[in-house]
Amino acid sequence: MMLGEKIFAQAMVLAGQSEEQEMLRVLCRITADSLLSRLKEGLTEEDCQEALVNGGSLYALAAWNSVQGGEDVQELRAGDLTIKRGSEQSGTSAETYRAQAEKMLRPYLKDPFAFLGV
């Protein structure tokens, strides 16, 4: 199974079944391409596949939540992957998922920012 499909499968677990599956699938493919292009020199997909799938599903879920508006995920656990959805504000947002994904993937990805000389 390709990385984008693995990310999609995990993101569907996180988001629950939805009519918006195709949109989430596209977001997962985009996420996979983006993450693979940011891998540190010398690393391959196989070197860090579990982290790519876990972090990638959080990135895709963040993008999906941003597009969806409405209900946010209220609780997310890494061990045995528990998720609760709701519309109450609890401080959990797409930005929170992106930050979690960045922390998880930091050892494997190039720094997204670079300062160039003037």
C-alpha cells in the first residue's frame, strides 16, 4: 500500500466514516507528497514509515477539519487511537494537529524555514 493510502486509512480512523472520503483521500495524497519531499537527506520512506503515517494522518486531519469547519475533534489519544468529536471549543484545532504532527516528524523532516543572505 502506498504512503498516501496508509495515511488515508489512518485519517479515516481518526475522522470517522464520512461522505467526504474522496476529499480526505486527496488531502492524504497531498500530505504524503509534501512529507516525502521534506525528508532529511539520506532518509527514505521505509526508514520512518510509521512516523510518516502517524504524523501524516494528523496533518491530513488538520486540513480536513479546516475545510469542513463544523465539528472539531475533541480528544485524541496515540495509544490504541481514541477519538471524540464535538462542536464545543476545547482548544483542539487544526493548528494543534499540525503542531503535534511537526513534533512527531521533526527528527525526519528538513526544517521548513530557511534564512537566505541579503
